[in-house]
Amino acid sequence: MIAAYKGRSEVVKHLVRKGADVSLKDDNGNNTLHLACVTGNVETVKCVLSPKVVDINSRGEGSVTPVMEAARWRHREVVEFLVSEGADVSLVDVAGNNILHWACRGGDVETVEFVLSLNKVDMNAKNRSGRTAAGEARAYGHQRVVELLVSRGAQ
């Protein structure tokens, strides 16, 4: 888990070859894939997924999925890879946040544009706090993301 969190793909590859169980969870409920997505090293993410033992849509702390973590931490390349591998972008966490909410918290315009291009998330969906994705972007000070969403019809 630490190697994945630090983005040490060569170490992760070695450990996976030696039989490391990447599906184990930490005290917060996050598995190795969640931690790799926080750091955003796509090679590490590929290594963690290679033994096919981790559910790409696994739920971690707060029911957050790995692709939500990648979006939150501004790792568009990881988001794109996970989607290409079958990550379900329609899922929501326990607080009602979808991947677009998480991408807007992160504030990376390219990640937000990619999520929007998938046409699988209602950009005006509200989380349990009553915030839309644009509301999240505004709350986190990401004005360019707010402008993008408004230009696409967000409320």
C-alpha cells in the first residue's frame, strides 16, 4: 500500500509478482488501488489492477471509488485509464457525490471536461448537502471550472 501511495510502480510490480495481496484494505477501508489513485501514477495503477483481484469499482472510505479519488486529486490520465478499463462513473458515494462533484473539488478543468464528455453524469445532480458540481467548484475556489460548467448549461 505504501509503495502504491508513493507511486513506486517498480516496487509494486515486484510485490505483485511475489504474490502481494493488493485487495487488502487499510483502517479507512481503502485498498491499494485507492491509494495508487491518490498519487496518480498511471503505471502504478496498472500494476495494482494487473493481477485482476481488485474491483475497479471498489468502495473505500465514505464509499468513494478509485476513479473518484483520481478525479479529486486532479489525475486526468488515471481517470481516463480507469474509465477505459470499465470504471463505473455513474456511482455516488455516501454523501451523494458523483465523479463530477469530485472532479470539481479537484478543480482540474481537463478532468472536468473529460467527465462531461462521457455524458453519464447529470451535471445538476445535488449531493446530500444540496450542492451541484458547480456549487462544489465554487466552494473550492475553482472559478474556471464554474465558468466551464455554466457554459455547458449547469445551474
